[in-house]
Amino acid sequence: MNNHVTVLEIDGKALEHNLNYFKQKLNPKTKILAVVKAFGYGSDGVKVAQFLEDKVAYFSVAYTHEGVAIREAGVKTPILVLHPQIQNLQQIVDFRLEPNLYNFKIFDAFLRLADETPLMNYPVHIKFNTGLNRVGFWHTDVPKILTELKQTTHIKVQSLFSHLAASEDLEEKDFTVGQINNFAYIVKQFYTHLGYEPMLHILNTSGVVNFTKAQFDMVRIGLGLYGFGNDEKETEALKNTHNLKSIISQINIIQPGETVGYNRAYTAKRPTRSATIPIGHADGLSRKLGNKKGYVVINNQKAPIIGNVCMDMIMVNVTKIDCKEGDAVIIFNSQNMINHIANVSETIVYETLTAISQRVKKILI
């Protein structure tokens, strides 16, 4: 049982609000795929999937074991595995997950498995690289893919998709429109020659905001689900889903000239009250937040972090705050606080959220 006092509360009402916010931007028929990879962006992918099970058409995860965990929790919704490996393919079938086949190596391996089992019309997804240059087939591969698909009834293409490289950046609008057009050109060949029409999807969260017309049959909502849009205005319309809390373990009185923490990074100039909190860089708090660059909130007041962030603890200055051992501490509970942590840590919100360690207890409220 995880009784760790540092807890991440996932706000179910906020998740639902954010989902509905994006839904109202879309045509009523457009499906939504909720991205729950990386432990639901640092929250809990299984709990988020259980909560959203009857509210979305699809889930996606990066790796097979993430999908297995969701299935083992009883979720029946289709799950797209974005980056399966050959050694995972049998497990994908065993747990009724749907693989993204992104190159001929994985495509042929899955086809062999489907033929040998044999499977019937097993749902697969085919990804095309239209400019991100990460994974995906090239447009020149289309004829060969079509030839192989026509020779089998063991797999059936559930969707064709691609991924935008810079959908949040309006200065890259021409590039993004080019990606969407490339995708449409590929799709046309499939629709002409395949004999049936798979679902199509290319938009991520900022794609939905900036290129709504390209919503095709489905859109993929990741960061937006967890409260962040691609600009301040969008983020303001969303609700924060991640609330990270802890408590004060100990309060110390530090005399002038005494130091706090590793490498004696903080020296008290006057009598100082410091509070120690059980969260550190092993829980996902960057060491860059040390030495007054980061803060926590105790009894509605900011308490700056003093000294270096330790592996399992931080110390904060509570000289001017009325507080005692055992009092609640807010590490973050708003998009502003998360943005501040990301900025000080010289990173992006994605990393700040996904850095939250697995030893932090997660509860969905």
C-alpha cells in the first residue's frame, strides 16, 4: 500500500471540462482519442482511462505494457499502441490492443503473426511520416502497402494517421498545411484502391485549436486534456488537472551563519524558520528549483525553496508564515504554478508533468 504523504490528486471534473472544451470545437461526428501514455502525462493512465472510458472513442499509449495495464484494469475501449516493437506483438493480440504499423519491419512481422494465428480482420493502424521524420511510412511506400493489404483478410486497417511537427506555431503554418495536404494525398490513394475507408486522424491538441478544418474522423487530445492549450488564452479556458500536495515533516530554527542542505548552499543571515517537506528530485522536482528559484504554498503564502533540492526532500523558508509540523503544502495546483516550475527548470510543461515519479501516490477525485 502506498501511504506516501506526497500525493498527486487528479481532478476528474477538470478532465471532463477539458474534454468537453475540445469537443465543442469539433463536428458532432468527430471522434476523440484520449492520449494516456506516460502514466497519463504524469498522472495515472489507468485511473484516467477508467474515468474517461465511456466518454471517448479511443485511447492511445506509447508502449504495449501501458495498454496492458489499462486492459487489466477492465477498460474495454479500443487502445492504439503508438510505438509497438516486434517482441510485443503477441502480447498486443493477447490483450486486444491495436498496433500502429509504422514501417515494413513491424508491418511484415504483424502480418506473419496474423497469418499464423490466424486472426480475422484484426484492427491495425498505419502511420505516415509527413514531415516530423520520427516514425512512419513514407508516401512512396503506399503501393507496396496496398499490395500486401489486398492479399490478406487477417488484418484490417482501422485508421490511417500522421503527426504534426509544429501545429502550435503559427509561423510554421505553411509547413503544417503542407503536412495535412501530404496526408490527404496519401489517404486518397488508399480510398481509391483499398476497397474500404479507414478512419483518418492527424490533429493533436494544438492542431484542434489552429487547424480545426483538418479534423477528419478523429482527433487526438493529449496535453489539452490535462489543462494546457497552445497559448495563454486557450490554457485559461481549460482547468488544471494535476494537484501535487505534501506536508511539513519538520520545522527547524536556523541561526545566523548556519547553513541549510547539501553543499551548504543556503546561509542564514538572520534567525530563520525552515520547513522540511518530503518531496525531492527523485519525485520529479528539478534541482534547478533550489536556492529560492522555486517555491511552494503553505497556508496561502509562498515559501521559497532554500538550499539545494535533495533526492527526497526540500527545505523552504517559513519565517513569515504561521505554520506547524503536519500542515499541508501545495507544490502546485494551477497552470500558473506548473508553468513557473517548467520555466525555472528550463523545460516545457510536458516534462514537468511526466517527471512526477511513480512513488508519488496518485488519486483521482
